[in-house]
Amino acid sequence: MTYKATETKINSLHCSPSNVAARHAQLAFLTAIPIAVLGGLIGLGGAEFRLPVLAGLLRYSAKQAVPLNLAISLITLLTALVIRSGALSLGAAASYSGPIVAMTGGAMLAAFFGATLAGRLSMSKFERIILTLLVAIGLALIVEGFLPEWIPALIPDIALARAAAGLLFGLGIGLVSSLLGVAGGELIIPTFVFAFGADIKTAGTCSLLIGIPTVVIGLIRYAHRGALADSAPLARTVAPMGIGSVIGALIGGSLAGVAPASLLKVGLGIILIISAARVFRRG
């Protein structure tokens, strides 16, 4: 066998489907860890930062990336629920049962129709919506970085007012969840802190209680549309990225308080806007 033939054979082995899948899985795992570490430092799962990676670095289309991001979000949520089960402030969350129920109902309803809407939009319109929502979340992170850690509740402590506000917030959060593939913690937590006056720990508990059923509904609708019919992305992307996200979240959570959260939110908000523009601006 000639040298050239041997080189061609070696190159073909390096580029075999199994090698490509292995490298893809490795890349998914390695990129998930720093994203989750940074998210954990500010109390988030990092799903909004995963989406540009899925659609950019890992080369999924927007309509493929969103349901995959939802599946990864569900893994991180269930893991967080198990890890934090002994520390969840369920008693404190009970005082916000009205907003929780209303927000969960609104979020699940919006997630159901949001997944259907995503399937009907053209790719360019879908990418434009994703870009708009990611930029809005980035701006919200920047603004939140300059806000004090606690302000008086913006919604009065009246059951009907809180339930109505919770429903409206839930509709918006559920739509964002289904269109971006996120659990919505980046919206739910500040909503409970600033709108309802909850402390950050209680807001985190509320986020889990609302986020899990919202993500499940979104996943069911995407699966019904056939978006998760191909098992290959589940094996080479969702599983390694889910594991990496869990590891990164544990590291980030243990390091929380080392770096100023307000400064991190501003920096991550800027990074999110830039990365979203680079990936989705063609829409």
C-alpha cells in the first residue's frame, strides 16, 4: 500500500461517523460545563446561553436546537430538585401558592401553544424571534445587575391581584420557555423577588415548581410534532450536555458568592446579546 493510500485510509478513519459523533459528544460536554458554572454563580441553569452554542458551535438549526435545549433543561431541573430536595423552602413557598398556581397554569398553557407556534413559523421568523428574546433577556440581566438585592414587592399583597399578575407573567414565561427551550428561571426568579417580594431562596424553589411542568409540556408538544424522533442528537448532544450542565451547576453553586453576582449578570448579559446576534442575526 502506498503512502498516499495509507494517509487516505487514516483520514477516512478519523472522519468516520463514529469518530465524528464522539467528537460532537465531547464538545457538547465540554461547552456545557463552563456555561453551567457561570449560570450557577448567579443562580441560573444557563439554558439561555446553551441555545447559541447548540445553534452555532454544534450546528443545529434553530428548530432543532430549541427542543434539545428543553430536554437538557429538564435534566438540570430534575437533578436540581433531587439535590436541593432537603433544602427547598417549601414552607416559605406556600405563602406564594396563589402566584405559583396561577403562573404555572399560564406557563403550561403558553408552552403548549408556543411549541405549536414554533412549528408553523418560517426559519427566518423563528430565528428573529429567538434573537429578540435572547437580547431582551440579556438586557434584563444587565438591568438586574444594577438593581438592589431587595426592593418592596411591586404587586400588592392582595390575592386576586397576585393571581392575575401570576397568570400574566406565566403566559409570557411559558411562551419564552417553549420558544427558547429554557426552564424560565432567568425570568421566574426575578419575578418572584421583585414583583412578589420573595427572598432569593424561596424564589429558586418557586422556579423549580413552575419550571418542571412547563418544560414537560413543551417537550411533549415538540415530541408530538416529531422534533425528538431522531435518537442520535439525544445520545450525542442531550446526554453529554446534560451531564456537563449538572457538573457545572454543582461547581457554580459551590462557588456562588466568590464573585459579585451583580457584576457577573452585567457581563453575562453583554455576552448573551453578542453571542445571540452572531448566531441568529441572519434571521
